[in-house]
Amino acid sequence: MSEQDQEKEQDKEPTSLNPAVRIFLVEDNPDHVFIALTVVRQVLGDDIELVHAANADEALLMIAQFTEQDRPDLFLVESTSARQWRVLGTAGARSNEALTTVPMFVITSSLYDRDIAESYQLGASAVLCKPLSRAKLRDELVRVGALPLSQRPADPAYRH
């Protein structure tokens, strides 16, 4: 193999190592991180990169540093308190110009209308109630345009 061919192969390697989908997850419970990652992989496949923040303060520091080149493709923010909601809105993700078009999903155990409404007011693209469901995640990804319709399961009984 010529030196020029070797350089071409080396140039190809980094792009093949880049994950297809970059997920930013804000979740403080390790068990819930595992569940969310499992569900996301079932919907999007194994070719993902998880960027994890354990709390809102850590998430806000990371959000300030994202650029167009390294921004996530999807935010998943577990919301059990007002502190977590800071990750959304003008003080958080929506304040970073590089993140304005990134879908932001809130994962919550709250069924209170006011909590769900507040999530949307702060910029959430979708609110997913726990337990996180593959079907609901997939449907919401399709709804916000983050997943093509062709990725939706053909069987309407698919609700796992």
C-alpha cells in the first residue's frame, strides 16, 4: 500500500469511529441512567455516544461548552425538581445558540399537568413519563422529526 493510500485509510478511520447519535442525559440515579440508555439503544441502535451529567449544575457547565461541532443530537433530561428544569430554558440549553434546534425530551414521574406544561414552556420538545417506553420514545422522535417515519415500526400493536 502506498503512503498516499495509507493516509487516505487513516483519514477514514476517525469518521468511522464517530457515533451515529450523540445523547446528552441529565439523570442523577445510576439505575435510571442504565434504563434510559437501554431504551435509547433499543430505539436508535448501539451506535450512540452517551454524554452524562449527574445533576443540573454539572449539565449547565457542559451545556455552556457545546458547539455546533460537538453538540448532542438529543437531550434527555430527567425532571424531578425545579433545579433540573434549569437545564432547559433561557438559563440552560436554549441559551446556547448551537443547541436551539436540538430536540429536548423531559423524562418525568410527575403526572401533574402544571409540571408537564412548565416543561413545554421551558423549551421541551416532548415530555415522556416514567417508566420510559420504547414505543413512546420512538413516536416522539418521529413527531419532532428526529427519526424518519421509515424507522417507525410497521406493526401498530408494537407498544413495548
